[in-house]
Amino acid sequence: MPHYKDGTPAKVGDVVHGRGYNVTYPITGVVVHVQPEQQACNLKVAHARPADFGSGPVPVIDVEYGETAAFEKVG
């Protein structure tokens, strides 16, 4: 089972904070998928991000891929 920075095993439903592969800023979100058989790209985190559809910024839910070692469990 993959582990976070502090050695805690990763599981679906955990609230985590860290850096994914495709964003330039740290994210906080909920783990929605863990792939135990993979070393890299073994975590999917659902998080809110701002998007602008013409009437100003609104939050949208996005899913970011990452490596468990780049995240820490919150709480």
C-alpha cells in the first residue's frame, strides 16, 4: 500500500495536502483512488479550483493525479 510523506498508509476518503503532477500550486482535497501496484502516479485527489465562465470565478471540482509521497494527510 502506498504511503504519504509521514509514512501513513494512503486510503480513499483521506483529506490530503500536497503537489500533483499537472498543477503549479499545492492542493488540498479528498483521495478518490489509490493504485497500490504503482510507484508513480498512484493517487487521484478531487479538489476545488477556480474557473471563469464569463461571469466571474466559480469553484469547480477537478481530479489531480499525484504520487502519495508528495502528499501529507490533513487532520
